[in-house]
Amino acid sequence: MYEFAVTPAITQLRRPGVSISEVAPDSLAEELGLEVNDRIVRVNGRGVRDYLDFRFQTAGETEMELVVKKANGETWEVELEREEGEDFGLMFEQIVPRQCANECLFCFCKGNPEDARPSLFVRDEDVRLSFLYGNYTTLSSVTEDEMKRIVEQRLSPQYVSIHATDLKTRALLLGVDEKRADISDKIERLLANDIEIHAQVVLCPEINDGAILEKTLRDLAAHYPKVVSTAVVPVALTRYNTDERLTRVTPEFCRRTIKQVEKLQKEFRKNLGVTFAFLGDEIYIKAGENIPSRQHYGNYPQIEDGVGMIRSFTNSFESLIKKLQKAATSAVPADNSAAVVSPKNVRTHQSAIVPNERKPDKNQNGNPELLYGTILTGEMFAPILRGQIEKLNALLDSKLHVIAVPNTYFGGDVAVAGLLTGQDYVAVKDQIVGNFAIIPKHTIKSDEPILLDGMKLDDLKARFNVPIYDMDLQDLIDKILALAA
Ligand code: SF4
């Protein structure tokens, strides 16, 4: 869900320049008299559109001239000198995303209930956010200015939804004409300018599977290493996706796809030295087949697309169990130094301004009863998590329970934890045992305590008889280690 990374476009007007959101005390910016809500509109005569422009235009410069629209309406021309590498001490407003011009058959907007909150209908497609946060774009409506900007400002890597290299199929999936769907020149131009690409295929049975999928993966692999990796993820249809051209993903379809892609992966590993084309975790789970090994995923280039997340988690958890076993036999207190840290946020670029994360609930720390409670997760992941938690319970004599929460809000094939809503949690509240419940952290907006169906976190908490904590898997592992110490 892209909307968590950005402020929805519909709430903001586009104005020239970039607005200052924070000025650090005793910083260069404070010394210059810059204040919150001032807008920097030009640097050395060049227009500034957003904070990426500001960083690009000031990088390496020690003398410069800024034009600043002050919050009080004045315009300032500020000449300054700074030490090499000296930071301004400024934070800026989030980027307002550009909207897509597609009508994808499987668009998540078409899978929302009619009364879903407005931000769930925002169709953002923005090459800046692709660079900063790893959001996928189709490049089908990217402008010449944006293409120039990617190259000039080295906005690499870009995450591109290819879906199919067969043009007719791509056009059908995007709901646009073939001319607009054809991005071959743009891809060539990016690769010729050493912009790396991570590709994605949303796999729709009977549309871009079989021979079309094989052609797509071979065409993309021909550009390795500039096309670094490709994720093949199954289309997820909610009960509101009623387009008859779409077919739901079945276990049999998943088994067939694994068989087909395994052959190609073998070939890619032999010829390229890497797996290159990765199947989404959901495909293995639906097929009832084992998740590939750690080596299969390399440095987990597509983990945030649900590719390798389960392998990463099970390896981390197994490492935790070993650590606890070792501590128990040697009577040395467990610490968390050996915890395997999941490769979190590998797609978020260091230049990205990440919205202020909500502070953890104070009650979450130091609670000795934290090992008797219930963990809520999606139906897809629950059996895997339950298997690991049972091992932990046997070792620590803890009483942690896992509940698979059905997604009644979106319905259909949606079984991932990340799309659970407030009303889904409320529907299982009578099954909670123990002193607390844990819900997946990423089901809550990162900069505001609200769930996908618009329910406020406080309202959710008020409906439960036990405290609710939001954690990601690494938080959970860290917490167990801390409590077991
Ligand atoms: S690119 Fe397609 S799936 Fe993405 S927001 Fe636009 S219409 Fe929806």
C-alpha cells in the first residue's frame, strides 16, 4: 500500500518551491533566519520543486544564493557560504505524488469498498517515490522532464511494473492503448544511462502467465545486471474486484507457476550467477510448497514486495531459538546481539524523508507478562508463525497463541497480514487469550494512529479487554529476547 509512504496528493495544492517543516537549533538554517513554513523557491537561479531538487542543487556547493518566500509573504534573497559538507539543519515537507494515468484491470483502487477512506483511492505513480521508497511505477505516463530528471539526478534504482513485455498483454493489463503501454524506449534510455531497474510482474492467470511470463522473464534477464531483479507476485483480488477478465489464483495455478519458473531460475543461476526472477511468498504458500532457502534470495532485493519475507523471518526466528537454547544450557543470560536482523526497508533510499514514526506505547516496555498473550496475523502467515511460536513455547514455557484473522473488510483472496483492518481485529476479539494482543505494526499508518478501514487505534484499543501492542516481526523477536534475558 503506497499511501503510507506519502502524504495523499488530494490534501495538498502544488505551489512553487519546497516548504520547510523543521529547523534544527543552532544550525546554519537558523543562523540564516530560515523558519518553519518558509518556502525555498530557487537555488542559484534554478527552480526548486521538492526536497530532492534542493538536495541535488545544493550538493557540493559551498557558496550559493537562495530565494525564499517567507511565511509572512516577504521574499528574501539569501547569499551564503558554508563549509564543505556542512548541513543546513533543515527538514522539508513530504513529496506530493503524481497520479497515474492507467486503468489497470487489477488496480487496488477497484478492490476497495465504496466507503473506504479517500486516501485508499489515490493512484500515485511517481518516479521520485520509486527512487526514495521503492514504490513501483509503470513508466507509461512518465514525462520527458521526469525522464531527464531521473538521469540528471541519478534517481537509481527505479522500480518498474512491467507485467509483460508482450505489448498487447501489457496494454490490456494497464487498460491503456499500446502506444502508451510501450515503454521500450524509456527502458533502453534508463539502462543506457546506467539507471538500475528492479522489475515487477503482477501475475494474472490466463493473461500474462505461461509463455508470456517466460518471454517477459527472459527479456528482462537479458538486461541483467542493469535490470537487477524481477518479482513475480500473484494478483490479489478482493470481493469487490468483479471484472470478468480476471481469474483468481488457485493452488494448482501456483504449483504450475513454481514448476515453470524454477526451470528459468536454474538457467539464470547458471548463466547470470543469481536467481534473478523471484516468486512472491504467497505463491509457495498457496501451492503448499516449501519456501526456498536463504541462498535463493541473495540480498533479498524484493523483500518489501513480499518476496523472501517468510524465509527471512523463519531464519531469524530459528536463530532466536538457538540462541535461547544455548543460553538455557550454559546459564548465560540471552542478549540480542546474535539476533538476525531482517533486511528491513531495503528499498527506502537514504535521501528519503521518512514520516515521523509514532513513538512506541510506554506500556509496551518491561511488561513481565508479555509471554502470555495472543498474536494476531493474516491467514496466510499464521500457520508459519504458529509453528515457530510453538517451538518457543516449548522452550520458554511461555503461552503465546497465534490467531489467523480472516480479512472480512476486503474479502476475496486477501489473506496477507498487511491488509488487516480494525473491524477484522474486532471480529476475533473473543478468541484472545492471555494478558495482551499483538497486531502487525504495518497495519497502522506510519505517521498517524489509524487503521486501513479508518478506525482509530485508540478506538480499537478501547474495544479490547487487554492491551493491544503493534509490533513488526523484528520487534517481536527483540522483545522475546529482552524478556528471556
Ligand atoms: S498503475 Fe495501475 S495499479 Fe497502480 S495505481 Fe495506477 S491504475 Fe492502479
